Amino acid sequence: SSLVICIVSVTSALDSYGEKG
């Protein structure tokens, strides 16, 4: 299962989006 990879990917994307404002 790649659930962890999915979660990490989403979290990273949200972090990047948040930093851009």
C-alpha cells in the first residue's frame, strides 16, 4: 500500500501552497 506516500505528497503540496500565500 502506498497510503503513506500519498499522505506525505499531499502534506508537502499543502505546505508549498501555504508558503506561497
